[in-house]
Amino acid sequence: MNATNLLILNFNEIRRRSIKIWNSIPEELYSWKPDENALTCLEMVRHVLESEYYYHLAVNNRGSISNFVSPFESRELLSVQDELHFAQQFRNSFMSTIQSFNEEDLKNIRIDRSDVGYVRDLGDMLLRIAYHEAVHTGQILDYLRTAGVDRPNIWD
């Protein structure tokens, strides 16, 4: 298995487990958050999906997007399923983009996000994007624990 296929596998495994957790959020807790400065459960799901859209643009741009316009911004937060359904087109496009890269691309393409403190090679950047989702998925698990909700087993 080559590096690109491993990246795709990693993205798909993280998303599969995220969806398992996101689908376990009871509707009555969509607006729950652990403190006034935190995102709500549903806002956290949107943040992950919207960030992936942004990161895809940044990968294509080889750096940060200064005038980012989000297609998520004007949408009402309704449900996990609605967010996933809307984001699927962007996810498919992102996965196709990743699949188009070869080993040399992963090492030699640079993503310049010096405006937020880093420049990374493409392979590193893609791993950071996946890590971003994994971290927030862990936060949702903590939200559910704090709210006293049963959590799904993601360690299958």
C-alpha cells in the first residue's frame, strides 16, 4: 500500500468513527456545550466539516485562503444528518484530490500557512487535517461523557 492509499484509509477511518459518535448525539443535546465559550455539539460537527472544506481549498491553493467564503455559513444548523449530507459533495471532491497525489507530491508540494505560523509539505499537511477531525471527535466524546450520555464503542 502506498502513502496516498494510507492517507485515504486514515481519513476514511477517522470519518467512520466520527460519524458513529456524531450519530450518537441525542437531538436534545445538539445545542449542549460544556461552558459558555465552547462550541455546541452540532457546531462542533459543522466546524469539522467546514474546516475540511477550507483545508481542501488551502491544499489546492498551496496555502491559506485570504478571502474564504464558506458554503456552510448561511445554512441553518439542523441535524448531524443534514450536515453530513450537505458536506458529502465536498468530502468526495477532497478524497479525489488526495487520490490524485503521488509520493513525490506528498514530499515536494509545500502548503504555506505562514499567516498562522507554519509551512508544511503536503503529506504533513494532510495528516494534520485528519488529526484536526480526530481531536474534535475526541472532544465530542468528552462532551457526551460530561453530559452523562452513553458513548458508542469506536474501538472496533
